[in-house]
Amino acid sequence: MTIAAPQRVLFIGGLGRSGSTLIERLLNEISQTWAVGETIHLWERGIRDRERCGCGHAFDECPQWSQVGLEAFGGWQNVDLERIIGLRWSVDRSRRLPQLYRAHRGRPWNADERDYLDHLRRVLLASATVAGSPTVLLESSKHLSTAALLSADPSLDVRVLHLVRDPRGVAYSWTKQIERPEALGELMPTYRPSRTALRWVSDNLGFRFLAGLGVPTLTMRYEDFLTDPEQGLRSILDFVEVPQPDAFGFLAGNRAHLVTPMHSIAGNPLRFGGDDLLLRMDDAWRTELDARSRRTVTFICRPALGHFGYRP
Ligand SMILES: [Zn+2]
């Protein structure tokens, strides 16, 4: 009898607006990878609300996700949505991080955690099967709690790409009003800079803590990635042990031409953006973020700024 090797998963983690969708789209062009998107939002935004998949189809009309539903549960209609949404909001929360961290130290899962994790695992393993068993699944939920859950599952080989971006750029981005392309007329949420700054500190230090518990982690600054995208991609491929191609046909300097459809659920509007991307830093915060907000963000993040190579 052969025992299947754990499915490799690259978990793209970090605070939203740190470049995750862009990097996910670039990685999705590589044949050994497959982007599933943000599984934390699958139950509500995908199955319940039938929001659009990255391929443009409504969730229930996307052939890829229909197959995954069949493979994982014999069809999405067999998922007890009310229960799983309840579990998502009780188990997969930042406030439960101390308990989730302890699971890495041998604490047994409770019944709710086991059930929730079982659903996530089924979706991931079914995605790998439907996609033709790619080497690496790209999971971009970003949440630290989801990373802490998935990385404690022995049937998955979870490696975390921890993306960090200058907190002033992140804070400015979360003040902007951006339309959600999945749901017409709806806006992405906005947050006050002080709130974003607090999240920046707790999330980034939390990912460091998870790495300290033994979860393989590659910390990458978005600014460094954009300085040399090809080198950035090569570092990530090394990290997940995918053979290096001689060249990335979709990438020329800081221009990318994307051709592979992406069936990811939820995430940044960039998922639906054009196929030609200019990879460059959005530095609008330097002029657009007001001085007071800038001081507040710098003050809150100061103890951790230097740790990630940023200057006050
Ligand atoms: Zn799709």
C-alpha cells in the first residue's frame, strides 16, 4: 500500500492590499500551480451568494467549481451551509489564535475545529484532483487564523508566503473606495488608518510567531518583489520546490501578459483586471495620505517597522 504524500499548499498570507492578488495571478501562470483563491470566503460569497469566480462565471456556473463540489461533497447542495458558515465565524477567527497556536503544540482539535478543517481539506484535495493534481495549490485567504488551522493538518504540506508592505501604503489603500466587481454597486470595506496599523502589527508579528512554531515561511516585502519580479518568483518557486523554468514567458521586466484563467474565489478586484499588467509600486500614499494619519500609522507600527526593514 502506498501512502499519498501530503498535498503541497502555498498559503499566501499577510494583511490585505499587500500585493497578494498580483503575486497570485503571476504564480497561477506557472503550470505546476493552481490558484483556489480565498477558501475562507467560499461558503458565503461562493456557495450562498453565487458571486463571480475569477474566470468570470457565477460561482454555480463555473465548471471548475462544480467539479470540485462533486468531488469533495457529491455536490455543493450536500454542504450544511448554515453550520459551516457558523463554524467559519466561530473557529476561523483572530481571537482564537492562542488556541490555534496550541494545536501546533499537540492540543487535540475540538469537534467544531475538526469539522471546519475537514471541509477546508476536502475542498483543497478536490481542487488538486480536478485541476489534474498540480504540484502546488495557491490558497490566498491571507488570514492568520486560516494559516494556523491549515498548517496544523498533517494531510497538507502548507508553506506560508508571508507578504509585507509598508504600513502607510496599506493604510492608505484601505481608505480608498473601491467597487467590488463580484457584486455590482457594492464597495469594498474601508478602514481607518489606526485600525489598519493595529492589524499590520498583530498580523505580521503573528505570522512570525507561526513561523517560530515550525511552519515553513518565506517572508517577502512587496516592495522588494516589485523591484525584481522575476527574482521574486524564483525565490517563491524554490521555497515550494517547483523546478525553475529557463524563463517566464509571461514576464518581461516589469510587464506581465497573463493567459491562464484563474478560478479563484473572492479577493481583490485585480482578479478580473486585464491580462496585461504593469508591475510597479503604487506610491500614492506618499502624497495622498494626510500627515496626521501618516504619523498615527508610523507611531503604532514603529516597534515593528525596523523588524521588516521599513524606516519611520
Ligand atoms: Zn471559474
